[in-house]
Amino acid sequence: MSLSVFFTPIATQEFFPEEGFLRSQLGNVFRIYQDQFPTWDREDRPQVAIVGVEDDRAAVYNQGCAKAPDAVRKHLYTLYQGDYAINAVDLGNIKAGASLADTYAALKAVVEELLAENILPIIIGGGQDLTYAQYLGYQSRGQKIEVAVVDARFDLDQESSEQVELNSNSYLNHIILHEPDYLFNLNNIAYQTYLVSKESINMYDKLFFNATRVGALAGRMDQSEPLLRAADMVSFDIGAIRSSEAPGNANAMPNGLYGDEACQIARYAGMSDKCSSIGFYEVNPTFDPMEQTAMLVAQMIWCFIDGFYNRKQDTPLFPKSSYIIYRTTLENEEHELVFVKSKKSDRWWMQVPYFGSRSVNERYHLVPCRYEDYQTAVTGEMPDLWWRTHQKLQ
């Protein structure tokens, strides 16, 4: 099936300058669906693709975010490419289907097809419930994946014991309970404690998911890097950014990430060799008269692309000469902890062994970590990340 059946072209007259874009502006660099849908063969296949989704029916208290794709494009295409050659397309917009299920099915099919062609989709929504369709796009790959969500809240419904309606406040229920289960890990980044119930935090602990408070990231944004490096897909709720920086959201909060911090997170995600899709959701132009939020998201996408074209391709362990192996033994433990450091990027991983019936080719699982985790192990203590991963591997 051709991808063109899912998309409508971009309305050129709305934000394309009559005289055209300058040579190095993204609006001139990207292949954009205006009159004819972009096509490619193996030699000129794009590396990233912009996918707009115009559906906000399940965006709780934030109707109007369906207009986000073009609002962001208006500013994205005026930005200049970095010192690298970009091979990217803008496929246009997926219109709201006759039902929400139709929209989800369309986005799932698009993500699935782009992943199969090794093209990274950058999704501009719409409500964050679209994360569920983004997740479904990985189902046919037949492997466990990790999800990173940047959000001030845990979008879970802990009040009902039955299956809850899918919306932007409950999509994680559907991801976690989806059958077949191919979710290996979930990382929630920049949550605010007073917006999260203790039941949700207890559930995260029970399932050995990771959650990082926004306060823990203040002045230490590198804390988020290993979590993003581990993720196959990333979902960014613009409501995680404080309202003074990103007012274009009906649920905007006075506290949260600063704009430069959001851009740093986007760049970390782009630099991850593992990240194969990202979505930016809940941008509402209705509450963004000065277009500050759309500008910020455009810059976040630029940072993601910049990270993508600066990937180190150093996920261990080949060739072994490119890495340094560190070994340490915990107090009262028989087995040793093994850490791996890349000579190219100075990034760290730790090996968490499989215990049980695994093939000889699956002796351990590599987990992105920080130098601080190695320092913890050297003192004889077990890093929390190692223990959580070990529990999931049993």
C-alpha cells in the first residue's frame, strides 16, 4: 500500500513565502508534499520524515491541538540546516478519520511502513493519545521495545479496575496492558510529584519502570541522556514545559522544563542510536497567539535532527577495541558487575546478565547508564538501574 493514501498535502499559501525559502533553510532542503507526494528509491531514500496528525478528539481539555502540524512547520522551515547534509521529507498531514480508531490505524500503518524502510518518523500531533498508535507501529517487529515519555504527569487511570477509554490521560494504560506485550521498559522523564498519584508511583515501582522528577533534572540534564539512549520511541508532551516558555497548551503549568532543557532532551533523543521515532504532542495554537510554543517545538525538532546527524554509532561492542571494560564486585555478591565505556563518545553501558534458560548468544543485556552508576558500584553498592533491569530479565 502506498503511503500517499494516508496524507493530504500542505497548504502552501499559508506559510510558504512567495519568493521561496533561502538555499540552506529547511523549507528548501526538505522534500515537501505540496502538489505531488514525495517518492524515493533505495539510493535516495530519506532518513527522517515529518508526519503531521490533525486529530485532537481524545486530547483532554486541549481541543485545538489538531492545528499544531502546520503551526510548527511555519517556523521549522525558516530554520537553517546544520553543517551536514540532510535527507528528509515532509509527508504532509494525516487528517482525522471518521473515528479515532481510523486515525490510530492510519498512524500505526505509517509508522510501521517508515520503520520497515529504516526512515525515522517525526510526528507532530494532535493529542498525546497518538503515542498509542505510534507504539502500535512497532508491533510487527516482533521484539521488545523501550518507551520514553517526557511528561509532567503519568497518563494512567488508577481509579478504574476495568479497561478505560483511550485518551491523552489514559493512553499508558493501553500501552501497558496491550496484548501481545512487547513493552520491555517505560521511562517517564520530568514528572512533577504533586501531579502524580501515589498509586501510579507504586505501580511504576512494581513494574520496575523508571521515573525521573523534573527537580532531579535541574542543572543536571545529563541525567536524562541514558534513559533516552535506551528508548526505541519517544513521546514528548509539550505540557512538560513551563507555561512561561510554552503557553500554547490548555493544560500548561507554571513549573516544568525550560525551553533550552526541552531542546537538550530532544537532542539527546536524536543522538540515540536506538531511537527510531519521536512524537511532539499537545501543541495548541489557540493558546499560542505569539506563536512562541510553535517556535520552541520547531527548535526542538531542529535539535533532534541535529542530534540525529551527529550520532556516534557506538552501541557496544563492535569492534571491541573501541571500548574500555571495567569490572567491579559488589559487597556480599558472588557475581561481578561489568561496565563498558565508549572511547568515541565517553558514554557508558552496563551488562546485566540473563539468569535462566537463554541461548548462548544472549548472555547479557546492555543498559545505557552514567559514570555515576559505575562510581556507585565501585563503592560496593548495587546501582538501582541494574537491579530494576535484572528484575525485568527474570
